[in-house]
Amino acid sequence: ENYSIIWDCSVHFDTAAMFDGGSYFRTKLDHNLRFGVIPKDASSKEETIWIDTGGPGAIVHPLNSWEEEDGTIVIWTPFCEDLDLTMNTEEINTFLMTEYRL
């Protein structure tokens, strides 16, 4: 109701893939998943509050989010710790339904 939420996940575009094959998107395990909480009345990017989850990961298409009476923001989303976007692998990415409380 009072915020917009953005996420900065551990999957990044990697230009080196143009030369060594594989997916252009790679998980950077040294980059933690984090959420940016932006007040809807914000007038500058400095008002964004970044919340680090403490570990790497990727989320895809959050399913629901809301604010609780105490101001806690709850997000329900599929989460994958190490997303592999190469199409020539038999490995299947595992997504777990995860609840984040900010």
C-alpha cells in the first residue's frame, strides 16, 4: 500500500559468455539477493531502503505481497539459490516457495 518493492538478484548479464559459450546470464554467488523498498511518495533514489537477504539467489515473478498492521512487508515468491540458464544441461533449477518478511 505504501511502498514499491524492487529486487536485485544474483543473476547478472555476463558479456564473457559471448566468447566462452553458455548463458548470457550467470549467477554471481558473491552478490547477495536484496530488496529495495521505495516509499510511494519518494522523490529521489536516496529514499530507497536496501535490505540484504544475507545470501545469493534469484526470484522470478513474485506471487503476492502485502503490508501487515505493524508495517512488516511480506513477499511470497519462488526462489532459486543458483539459477542456471544454460539450455544444454540436464540439470533442472529448483525453485522453492519462499516468504520474505521485510
